[in-house]
Amino acid sequence: MKKKKLEIQYKELASREELSKEDFELLKKSEEARERAYSPYSKFKVGAALMLSNRKIVTGNNQENASFPVGLCAERVALFAAHSQFPDEKINTLVITASGSEKVLETPISPCGSCRQVFTEFEKEQGAPMRIILASGKGKILVFEEADTLLPLSFFSNQLNE
């Protein structure tokens, strides 16, 4: 059996200054949302901000609960809120930031598997790529031009009937 590696394509930016004005605005909105996160148990705050095709910005943050793991990730809070308020709009870009309880993170966090699955379904449903930007507090930024890059070999609803 021949083993093959899956490659994940992304662009790495060294600092915020390399972002476009629009992406920088989303980054700031995700940081503001992060500070409003409800994370009394883990003390790990995550914020997300997304830009819709109508230019509206929707934010979300992680919401914990004493009965782990019934909380929600910031990414899904933002995506579900956007879809409930603007069901016909495409999601152009989603920015995700996080901070630990004691310090600024040096590397961007990676979305969990559940969030990645939601990304790919939204992207497939809208028929257009959804950019994902992962930013750390110390400057390193990863830009993925398509959400499905984060979940190779995705599972889709059409496979339920096969």
C-alpha cells in the first residue's frame, strides 16, 4: 500500500499589517467578540467575525456551560447567527481569534472538527468559497482561501443515501 500525504494549502502572514483593510476590520471585530466570550470554566476565550456578501459583519464567541461539552464554539455561534438573520447571503470571510487565561497566544488556534464540518457544509451550500483567517495575538496569521481545505475528505449529506 502506497501512503500519500494530504497537503493543506494556506498563506502565512507575519503580521496584521499584511491584512487588507477589510480583513483587519474583521480581525478587530473578532477580538472584540472574544472579550465578550462566556468561558468561566476554561478561561479560554474565542471570538469569530464574518463578512457576508451584503457587507454585514456578524460576530460570535464561545459559550460554555457547567455541563461540558454542551457549550458552543465561537465559529458556529457566528455562522448560525448569520444564517438565521441573513439566510440568502454568502459568507465571504470568517476570522477566528483566541486568548488563553494567562497570556496572549503565539500561534493561531485551529477550529475543532465539528466547526470544520459546519464550514464545509456552509461552503458547499452557498456554492462559493469561504475564506478562513486564523489569527494569534502575537501577529502570526494563517489564511485559507477555501474552508474545505481545513477538512479534507469531508462527509456530505448526499453520502447518507448511497
